[in-house]
Amino acid sequence: QVQLVESGGGLVQDGGSLRLSCVASGSIFSINVMGWYRQAPGKLRELVATITSGGVTNYADSVKGRFAISRDNAKNTMWLQMNSLKPEDTAVYYCQLSYRNIKYREFWGQGTLVTISS
């Protein structure tokens, strides 16, 4: 099993910044993908950004140029630096880790709330 714990959410003003963290623990297959997803009230969960254990990143168009995902494999930690935040970024942000070792497995954190005030 893998446990994921997010932190860093909060309330910021339009144009502000936040940095989210996700710490993974447990039996983690070394070749994996970690990512951030978000779910706004009344909407489906959506991809924000992902990063492979090799450092390859992918971003949703809505956050390109504003958000930066990074990770430290030795610490099993991932971050999401969010700049130029907008009210539409308000959501619960979830950390995810996935890997395929014979079969596909994915794990989710409990989420951290990010609220952007206009």
C-alpha cells in the first residue's frame, strides 16, 4: 500500500501564489508517475499536472506557464508551485501516484483545499 499526504492549501487573493506538497510513503515502485488533480464544486476531477520518476512533465493547458510541478525521488515528495492564481483555480487538489508492476495501481491523497478570492 501507498499513502499520500498533501499539504499547503489555503486561501489566497487573486494573483497570489501557493506551494502544495505531497509526501508518499509505503511500498512505492520506483518507476512511477505522480500528479496533481483538482475538483471544483459541481465539476469533475481534472488533471492539473503530472511528472514521471524520470522527470518528464505534463500540464493542463489552463495552468501552463503559471504552475510548476517538481519532485524529489529520494524523499518521495512532489510539489506544485502555483503562481498567478485565479478564482477559477479554486478547488480541492489531490495528489496521485500510479505505476504498473504486473498490474496497474493508483493511489490518492485526501486532498487539500485551495481557495482564491477575487
